[in-house]
Amino acid sequence: MISLWKYYIKNIEQRPLLTKALTGVVFSYFGDFICQKVIEKSEFNHVRSKVFCSYGLVEAVIGGHFWLNFLEKFFGSKRTLRNALIKTTVDVGLFAPFDLLLFITWTNRLENSTQSLREKITKDYLVTYMDSLVFYIPTSVICFYNISSKYRVPFLCASSLVWDIFMSFATHNSLKSV
């Protein structure tokens, strides 16, 4: 296991974009798999999983690479509580709303959902965003305060496994009826 971790870290350093993208895909797959098989107890839907994983790739690249690097450059790399709170506020206030809207649009369109995009956004956007704050505010503070920038994507992907399960469920169920 230690040699696998060393191999992973070597790839984060040598091929950061590709490694982060694949990390996003792997954790998205496990989140969707757990949702489908354990939570929903349904037949595994490969198309749904491919769509979910493709978004995991996009999110890991946009959010995990470019956005986190932007936060580091704009606000600095010091791991102070003040800096962590500022980055968290900007992250959940600016990036998270955009990310959620992109996710809902992505999954709705690529899965050819029978529910209109407008209807899905109207029903689930606000409740999902509020739930994301409960999860991501403490996760982001921990990340920005305790985790060096090199390890943030694997930390966020691993901690987001729970969130991925929730989002897989939320995408295919109305949260207002749950």
C-alpha cells in the first residue's frame, strides 16, 4: 500500500493534471457504485456511471487543479486559519454554485433525463447547495488549513466519496420528496 501511495505521489508531481483527473474518476465511480448497489439496491446502470465519472474527471481538473491553483496564487499558500477561512468562503461562495449548476446540467443532458433541466434546477438546486455547505465548509477548512497543496486533490476526492454518493442519489431522485 505504501508503494502504491509513493507511485501516486510521484504521478501527482510528474503528471498533475492526468493524475488528478483519474483520481476524480475513480472516486466518482465508487460513489456512484455505492449509491446504485447499496443505497438504491438497483441494477448497475453503466451509462449513468459513465456520465457521473465523466463529471468527476471534469470537476477534478477544473476544481481540483485550476481552481485550487488559482486560490493558492490569489490568496497565498500559507496554511493559517484566516487564509483557510477566506479560501473556504470564496470556494463555497463562488465556485460551488457554478459547480453544482454545471453538475446538474451535465447529468441531466448526458443522461437524456425525462425531467426538464429547469424543473430539476428548480426542485433540487437550493436544497442541494445548502446541503453542500454543511459538508464542504468543514471539509474545506480542514483541507486549506491542514493539507499541503500537493495533497489537496486526493484529500478532497477521498473525503468527497460521501458527497459523491449523495450527488449520485440526488441526481436520480427528487430531494424534495425524500
